[in-house]
Amino acid sequence: MKTYTLITGASTGFGKSLSIKCAKLGMNLIIVSLPHSGLQELGEFLKANFNIKVIAFELDLSTVDNCNLLYDDIKKRRASVKYLINNAGVLSKGLFENLSEDYFLKQIQVNVTTPTILTKLFLDDFKANAPSGILNVSSMASFFHLPKKQVYSGTKAYLLSFSKSLGKELKKYGVWVSIVCPGGMNTTTGLCLQNRKLGWIPRKSILNPEDAANETLDQFLKHKELIVPGFLNKIFMFLDSIIPSKIKNRLTSNVA
């Protein structure tokens, strides 16, 4: 039975860059993204250029039923998952008082429930294919309490805690769990325009998704538990550990 790397949210941005990096490393891929997101074209590109097996699923993973459907379809194809990259996520949108219940409930579903369920579903695959690994895509927002990122930050903080606890449980099976906490990235045209309006230091911390993916995969395959791509982002994390809370709150209270 062939082994695969399963990547959710694979069609654009960081997920697409992770898919290309994995393909360059010779991994067979199962890529998942929303319908009409260019996933099939990406799959054909990866097969044509990297001589790997690619299975593409256009599927909305915001429901438990669809997570189970994905698992069942993968098993029907007699494929086995060696690496799982939980990248699919719903970003922040605005002030909490202006968000609809449907919006933040879907955010919790995709950012929290989906990676948890997928990890559980493929647990036997990880054990059978050990050494194997799980990469959960969190965010630097899991460490910083920012306006307009209240639910998003909470969901990403969950992934951070979940990953660290799970890693301790699965280590005995030869399965490691990594968590990557990227900062800002130029993943879409809108974000590129938004990032240009930042101050000089924050602007310099913005990464291209290709660079973030290269660093992330290199560290993941070395079994590093916490991955923070980018030199300046590592400095921000260090400063966060030494700056008093009052000063940090003052610095972040007016972040748009």
C-alpha cells in the first residue's frame, strides 16, 4: 500500500507552497481544498513535474460528515497516510461584536474540530507507517492577543496546546507532532496590499509562502516541535517572553 502526505487547504497560499515543497521531496500527495479553488489544476501540475502520485479531493471540511467521507474515500483507494498537514483554516474578519454566529462557529469548526477529527481518523495509519508525523498549522496569533483576531487566536491557541499534549502521547509509537506558527504572509492579492500598509518593522517580518514552506518542512522532518518561520518572527517571540504584559497590551491594543 502506497503512503501519502495529506494536506488540507492545499490549493492556495501556504498550503499550495507546502504541497509543492512536499512534491519536490518525492512525497505522494493527497490534497484537499474547497470546490472550484484550482485544486485539480494543481494536482495535474504536481504529477507532471515531480513524478509522484496525487489524489485530489474538492471537499468542504467544515463538517464532521465530510471529514469521515474523506477518510472513507482514501481507504477505498487503498492509500495510507504517513504525514498529515492540517493547514485548512478560516481567517479573522473583524470585531467580535460585528461577527455573525455562523461565521465564528464555522471558524471554530474548521480551525479546531476538523484537524482534531482528521488526526483521530488517521491515527492507525500514523502508527502503521512510523516514523510518521503530524504538522498542525497554528499562527503567531496564538501567542499575541490582538483586536479583530479574538476567535481566530483562540482556535490557534487550541492547536498549539493540542499538538504539544498529543506529541507526548504518540511519541512511544514513533509518531511526532509539530506545530508551525507563521506570522504574516503574502498569500493573496488582498493581503499583499494590506501588508504594504504596515509599519517598516512589521512589513519586514512578512514572508512569502514559499520561503515559509521551505523552512517549515525542513524543521518538521527534523521532528522540531515548535516552528516559527522567519528571523524577525523568532525575535518577536523572544521579546514576547521578556516584555512586561502592560507594555505588550499597550503595543497591541491598536493593531488593526
